[in-house]
Amino acid sequence: MADMADTDLEDALELLYACPVGIVQATLDGGIVMVNPMAMNLLLPISADGIVVNLFTVLNRYSPELRSKIREFTDRQGTLCENLRIFVNAAGKNGAADAHVLSCTLIKINDRKMIATLSDVSQQVVQEGRLRQAETWFATLIDSVNDFAVISLDRHGIIDGVNPAAALLTGASQEVMIGQRLDRFDTPEQGGSTYSALEQMAIAQRDGWHLDEGWRQRANGERFWCQRLLAARSEDMVRGERIVSGYTVVLRDVTRGDSDSARLKEMLTTDHLTGACNRAHFFELAERQRSRRNLNEAPLSIIVLDIDCFKQINDNHGHAAGDTTLKLLTRLCRSLLRATDTFARMGGEEFVVLLPGMDLDGSVRTAERLRIAIAAMPVQLGDAVINITASFGCAVMDGNGISLAEALEVADRCLYRAKRGGRNRVEPALSSPVSSPVAVTSPVPRARRRRAADLTPP
């Protein structure tokens, strides 16, 4: 009987270690009891200190909400999350624009233990994104072919053909457009996330085509939301190799597009509670901006901010009060940012701001403006009125080869430095604080603000 039990145990262990999915057994505070090789292969490269002893510690920077899911789950056993996508790194392997994404499922076994499964779904996410792009584009082609403007470019990007719809879309006549560069008539907003014609041509040379969308201006100054497909034509052969002979550009005004599609897009790209950009969409936009920065060498700054002592608001006033606080902060910050900036919720009470075309000094000034406004904002919670503060970390990608993931890590370290320095302050990368704490009314006494085991910095 003992021999049979030993054999069963050996078979179970062999299955565990040969499983192509990462499996982790852990205590409810994240302490790892057992881990198979696949899980270790996924966790070790993303561990900040190269040590894998606590699941939540390893994943905290990328998905801080995991720890709170355990605290909020009151049943003795059950599924806490299923196939939760964790964006580990917006920058893809070998500098590609593909994200590094893990899928995580957490199952509570009893009052002491849980099981986590992990898998790398990076390629699946990339394929899904491209499929969504293609489906959207070809659906609109089928629905309204006559709405499309078609422009032909030679290999140098000079317009050599225009259909009547293109003249109507841009507000310039066919005669005026011929012989000019496309950007003269189809210019993206300065600092926006859309690529210029030259940037898209460079991408099309590499990939064959590029889909893009963003705000454009007609000749009369009118803004409109434009979808654009730029495809490389490779009709010429030189020494047996096919080379680019020109480009075909297809443009469509979707400002008056279907309202259901607009609502669907909003659901997929925004945080359901605050209305801020959601975490997944932020990484898509940030990676696009990073790729664009590599083309035009414009700076790209990041601000990470975290509400100070947020847990005490939930504890003292309830989770509805915490939700109200998050919504008010989001509304305030978005009102103080440029239309081309991106304000996103990363999880819990942590937010990030993406500032295209802005250097580190500019990001510090922006963060300081947000800090002052947040400290001055009254938060009405039922019969009580409180004030809140936030701490900020700033970093920049300015041509030193720093990746998006590295910039986020730098900004995160600056945020922690701001927390340790007294909160309610801005800490830039490789610099001293630009602001000192100011006297504000805190929602809780200062002596009760320490949160040694909370999911975010104190």
C-alpha cells in the first residue's frame, strides 16, 4: 500500500514538473510553498531582486490588485480571478512593439492555501490586437466604401495620385495636392500618439503596412478623427529582390461613426470606475509613443502618482468613499493635462501620466501642478469633508536608450522615495525633490498612516 502511495506521489510530482503551465502553491499572504519549473521560468526574470519567495511581491509592481483580491474574497474556497492579464513589460523582446503579458488564475483552496497558474500569453495578445485592427478596418470598408479617400505616394512620399474623396476629406483640391508631401494635408496633432506620414512609411517599409487612427485637421482648421491605412507597394525588382516602389494611403473620417462602436471602444480602453485610461490600453499607447520617440527622437516623460494613506479612507469611510475619491482625483487631473497626454489607472490608488514631447523638467512642473491641485481639492464623503494628498515620481525617455519598462521602474522608485521623504511631494529621476510637503488636512491622524503590509507604498 505504501509503495502504491509513493508511486502516486511520484506520478503527481512528475506531472507537476512537466506541466507546460506555471503552477504555484502559496499561502494566502503569497508565500510560495511549491513551484514548478515553468512558473519559476516566468517569475524569476521579472523579480526585482532575482528572488522568488512570495508571489505577490514578485507581481506587485505589475498587478498590485492581486493582494487585495485575497483580502476581499470572503468564501472559504473558490476562484479569485481567472485568466487575469498582467502586463509585465510594454516593450517587446528584441525591441519589438509587442507586450510581455502573463495570464494568471488564482484559486483559494482553504483558509490557509491557494493555487496560482501562470502562462505567457504575449503572442496571443499581439495576434488579438492585430485581428481587432483588421476586423474593424475591413468592417468599415464593407459598410461604406465610398467614404474612403485614396492617395498614391511615390517611393519618396510625394503625392502622385488623389481620388475626389481625398480632396473632400482634406479640404484641398486634387491639383494642389499633387506633387506635395502627405503631411501637408494630413497632419497629426503635435504631441499626439498618431504617427506622421514619414514615420508610417518607415513602419510600412518594415512590415508592409500600418494601421493608425487619431485627430487630424482639414485645410479650414476643422478637427476630425481619422483612420488611416498606409501600405507599401513593392512592384519593382532589383537584383532579384522586391523593393518599395511607392505607397497607397487610405483615409476615412470616422468622427460621425457608429455610436455603438464608440461605446464599445470606450469600454475596452477605459477604467470602468474612474473613466481614466485602463492599464492595458495605457501600455498600447505608451508602446506606440515609445516607438514614435525612436523615430523622431522627441522626449517622452512618465509620471507615476499614488494617493497617500488611501487605505485609511476605505477603512474609516467605506469603499464607496474610496471610489468617490478615485473618481474626483481622475476628473481633476484630466482637467489639468493636455489633450495629447494620457492619464491611466494602473490599479488600486496608483495612476500614471504619459507626456509625449515633454522633457523631465516639464514633467516635474506638471506633477507639481497636479500635486498642489490635489492637496487643495475638498472631497465630500457624506457629511464629512476631507483633503487628500498624493506622491509623485517622474522619469523620461530622452535618447539614452531607456525602455518604457525601465522608465516606469525609475518613476516607481522615485515615487517610493517621495513616500519615504514624507509624502505629498514630487521626486524626479536623478534629482532632488522639487517640492516640500505642505500642510494639508489629512483624512486620518499622521500617526496612523503607516501601512507596512499594504499593497502600495505608505
